[in-house]
Amino acid sequence: MADSPSYYTRGEIEVWDFIRDQDLNYHLGAALKYICRAGYKNAETKAGDLKKAINYIENELQHTPTPPTEIEPFRHGSGVPYRLRRAEWGESSRDATGSDS
């Protein structure tokens, strides 16, 4: 087995071992690889390595389904009946008409 380059072995665990340990897919693993080596493989290519990492993350985002809750953020009071909201607001048991519920 070949020795790993020093820019991938700066910490306690090699980058590819961490990627495997975390069960990261190709795009996330590649992004992590470029982030870890940015500025260490070659100081002049730090910006290029970071841009490559961003490209891999953007590609991953393009292929990641977004749950509906992330598309439409929750707004206080939207669709919640008044009688359920008033307890949250600390209101009495009287509704807007002044009668007990």
C-alpha cells in the first residue's frame, strides 16, 4: 500500500479513513478531501481546492430531496385554530366574542 501524502494525514485519522468511518458518499467525501488539503498541498491552490469542495457540495445539494417543511417555513399561527393558539399566548379561556369555550 502506498504512503498517504502528508496533506491528508495531518490529524489523528487519515481523511479517507474518516470518510469511510462516517459512511460519506462520493460527493461529500470528495468535498471533505478538498477542504482538508486546502492550503496544505500547495498554498497557491487553496482557493481552487475550496472551490472544488463547494462544487461537490453544490452537486450533492442538487441531488438531495428537500422536505416540504424546508420549502415553506412554519409561520406562527398559520393554520392553527384560535383555541389552540390562545393557550400559547397565555390568554384566558374566553374566545374573541367573550364567551367561554
